[in-house]
Amino acid sequence: MFARTKIALSVAVILGTVSSALAASPPQGTPAQQQRCVANMEASLHGRSVLGSRDTAIYIQSLGGIDNMGVTEYDIMVGRCMTQLYHQYTRLHAGQPRRSR
């Protein structure tokens, strides 16, 4: 009987640790998650721009607009990844009560 209690307690501690680690991660993902997402996005673009085809007027206009704001194409990819990670976070935590801070 004592062995079962010890095993159950061990499992509870492990699950508690894992769930608290997930709850502690920021909704927009950790820097490592963001870097992995950007790397995957860059790989999927196959050298193309995140703004679209480089030989179009809309690309040139978009690039001029982001340059005026001091933003790079990399910043745009990070922003898209943060949005994607946020949506994953909200789907994962849907229906759970919010923690008070």
C-alpha cells in the first residue's frame, strides 16, 4: 500500500512540475520557440521575402513602409511567430480559469 501511495505522489509531483512550467511560459512563446518558428518560416520561404515577391511594386512599397518605421523583415517574421505561438497558447489553455497575478 505504501508503494502505491509513493508512486502516486511521485506522479503528482512530476505532473505538477510540468504543468507549472507550461503555465509559466509566456503566451507569445519563449525566445527559443520564437527562434525555432522563424527558422522554420525562413526555410519554408525558400529564399523569398516574407513581404511577397521581390519584383513587385507592393513589395517595394511595403519595404519602404517598414524601413520608415525602423522594422526589418526579420522583425515581421518574429511578430508573425509570436502571433502564431499566442494562438497555440490560447487554444491550449481554452476553458481554463485565469490566474490572478
